[in-house]
Amino acid sequence: MADTPSLHIAVVGGGPGGYAAAFLAADLGMKVTLVDPELNPGGVCLYRGCIPSKALLHVAKLIEESQQAKSWGIDFAAPNIDLARLRTWKESVVKRLTGGLGQLSKQRHVEYIQGRAALENSTTLRVTKADQTETSLTFDRIVLATGSRPAIIPALKIDSPRLMDSTGALNLEDIPGSLLVVGGGYIGLELGSVYAALGTRVTVVEMLPGLLPGADRDLVLPLHKRLEKMFESILLNTTVSSLQEVDTGIRATFSGAAIDDSNREKIFDRVLVSVGRKPNSEIPGLENTQVSVNPRGFIEVDKQLQTADPSIYAIGDVVGEPMLAHKASHEGRVAVEAIAGHKVAFEPAAIPAVVFTDPEVAWCGLTETQAEKENREIKVAKFPWGASGRAVTIDRPDGMTKLIIDPQSERVLGMGIVGAGAGELIAEGVLAIEMAAQARDVALTIHPHPTLSETVMESAEVFFGTSTHVYRPKRG
Ligand code: FAD
């Protein structure tokens, strides 16, 4: 595949966007330099995001399941949690994967520089290496993949070791007696679930009327019900107006419709603020280029991920939402193909979103909420997991799979799933949407039995009123 050997490109940032871009560029025969402050590539996703959080969620699920096993006639003793060993295991997962990326980088002859890059101009980087030495390097093209960091609410910024962002929460310094999670988005709910499983009393505060704003409400409901049992409380339509360090913890003050004198203040052992992420677009020297940044702080790019400066491309969290690893990687590959001169554009029909709670929530393509907003005519076909043999064998009938279908063309426009393993199942929806599949294609595809994947096929059958395991009167 070596067809662009003459280009020398630099990638700034070694996250899933940056390393995917660097590796493909090397595969296409380019000379590649990848700069990141860590010892190996990985970025937020591997060091302090997707990977450590999923390792801990795996442990949380095991603890939860061991408790559920009571109803199957198996009694386990209460778990004895060795926090140091749990941390070591989580760190070993990170080390194994980032070490693997380091190897892949070497095998491809990518020049990996541990350091931070500043832009001297549109084609020259000034790199400060880990040993503080500096070097200036010139390239044909530069790809900016500097990612994002946790957003901060100035009113809640207090100087206290008890206050954590997602990185602090993943460090798992202790198992606090009580934890306040500010923000009911996916990061807050995933990390809240980890601490709840380890024994912490968790309170989640969300200023909007529901958890996981942006997801369809019928997908969130089963999760909300389960989290109500796991967490001490979930306060919706509520704002944390202030935090104050006191002798016994952090005193939080709440305001909102459901708040009165009885629940206006509470002291927590720890507070996790997870209210979104901010793009890392304040790259030193960016002003020496023609790159433009929009008012929300995202670097502006076109469909080839090219910035307003023709030599500079940008990808991943730093260019916009959804801030997800797979979106970053895909953009990285598109940017490199564009640099190689291939006819390519970033225009996905569907980007999947997965919340790795228990149950998992996943969706892709058009959501019902979005269709309603756009006044778009759709048909929704839902398959309840109570009718799935597999869901019942694993004692998880609390799920649901739904297809969002165009009533005229019968094309699949969106898919939503809540239930165990939804994150694995959603890929079928992404493929169906990308392939412009009709509901009939999904219904006529033989799915293995007994698996949860059958719920996708049967939701398509529901659309035609012919689902084997759900009785619905025929249409028309
Ligand atoms: P990043 O991964 O943010 O990497 C950017 C890199 O650039 C960093 O290493 C940074 O240090 C480096 N950098 C910045 N400035 C410079 C500079 N000047 N010079 C050199 N290097 C620089 N996404 C999912 O898809 N699935 C999940 O399950 C998921 N879980 C998450 C859980 C948590 C707790 C968090 C915080 C995030 C999670 N995400 C998840 C989001 C995901 O981590 C990001 O979308 C993804 O990492 C973005 O990739 P990126 O390549 O754009 O940048």
C-alpha cells in the first residue's frame, strides 16, 4: 500500500485519533513523527479514559452479579476488596495496551517523540522532549490530535484533595463512604457505578430533567430504575451551587425544584465533577498559523479534516462532538487518506454511542428525540427483552432493542438498545445504517440462537407485525 513515500507528516497527540492517523500514514508509506507527553501512545482513552474505566466497570459487574446470584441459589460472601491489587490490575491493563501501541509504532518505523509540541509556523514544530531538550522539526503536513480535558465549573473549583475529576476518580485512592457525582452524563454514571459496586454511597446530581441527556428516554428508563437501587439518590433538575471543604468532608449546597430545607446541604467524603470535556485547542503557537478555532473552542475543519491552514489537519476531540475514541480514530484515518490524495470525506451515516453502565445503553443514527425535534416521520419498532430466550437465561429481561425506520423507504435510520452487552450489539445497527439496509434485510438475516443479537432481527420483524416472540396485530 506504499503510495505516498515522499511525504513527512507529524502527528501531535498520541490518543486514538493521533495513533490511528500515524499508523495509517506509515502503512501508506509516509515518514511519520508522533509526539505525545506519555511514554507510549494511548492518549486520554488508554491512560485515563475508556480503558481504565472499562476495566473497573468489569470488576463492578462481577460484584453486582455475585449479589444477583443469590436469586439463582448461589450465595457468595461479601467481597473483600484489596484496593492496591485492584489498582495494580487496572494499571497492568493500561500498561499492556499502551506498551502494545509502542511496539506497533516501532514496527511501523514511526518516530515516537515523548514530549510536547508547539507550532513555530504552519510546517514547523518546536518539540520539548521529556528530558527538557528542545528541537525544531519541519514537515510537509501536521495533524493536530491534542484531545480534550475535563471541563471545570468555576463556582465548584475548590482547593481540596477530596475533589476529583474523572482522572482522579480512576486513580481509586480509596473507597469513600459517600460520593457526590456532579453530572448525570456517561462518565459520571460509569464512575459512580464503579464506586457504588465497591461499597460507596453515591449521590448523582443532574441539572436537567433526566440522566444521559441526548439519549432517548425509553432507553434511559431501565438504567435509571437499576441505578436508583444501586445509588443512594439521584437528584434531577438540581444544581450544585457551591462546594466547601469542612473538617469531615466537602459540604455541597443544592438548588432546584426538588430542594427544600431538608435536603439543601449535605457533606460528602468525596466529590466527582463530571460535567463534560473541553477541547485542547490552546496549542502553543497556534497563532503562528491560519488555523481557526470556533467560539466553543473546537478547531474548525472541513470534511477532509483540513483546517483553514492548508498544511494543517485536525482530528478527534479537539475538532468537535461526539467526543468519542472511535470517532477520533476514524477521523484520523480520513485525514491521512486526504493527505495521501485519496478521494475521501468524513461523513458517517452513524456514529455509535455506548454507555457502559449496567444495563448498557447504546444508540446510533437517528434517535426518536432527534426525529421529534426535526418533525420527521418515523416508525419505531421495539422488541422487549422479556421475550428473548437469551436475555431470560442470563436473568436480564430488563432490556429493549428498537429500530427507527423510515415508513416510506423502510430503511433503518437508527437503532437504540438498553440491556446487557448493548455496546457489542449496536455495531449491527451501525453496519445496517451504513449499508442503507431496509428493515426487511435485518428481518431476513438469520441470527444465531439463543443470542441477544436475535433481538435486533426480531425488532425488524416487529415492524412488519410478524415477530415470532412478540404478538402484534398485523399492520393495515
Ligand atoms: P486524546 O485521547 O485526548 O489524546 C490527546 C493526546 O494529545 C493526549 O495524550 C495529550 O497529552 C496530547 N497532547 C495535547 N497537547 C499536546 C501537545 N501540545 N504536544 C503533544 N501532545 C499533546 N470514548 C469512547 O469512545 N468510549 C469510551 O468508553 C470512553 N470512555 C471514557 C471514559 C472517561 C473517564 C473519559 C475521560 C473519556 C472517555 N472516552 C470514551 C472519550 C475518549 O477518551 C476520547 O474521545 C478520546 O480519547 C479522544 O481521542 P483523541 O485522539 O482526540 O485525544
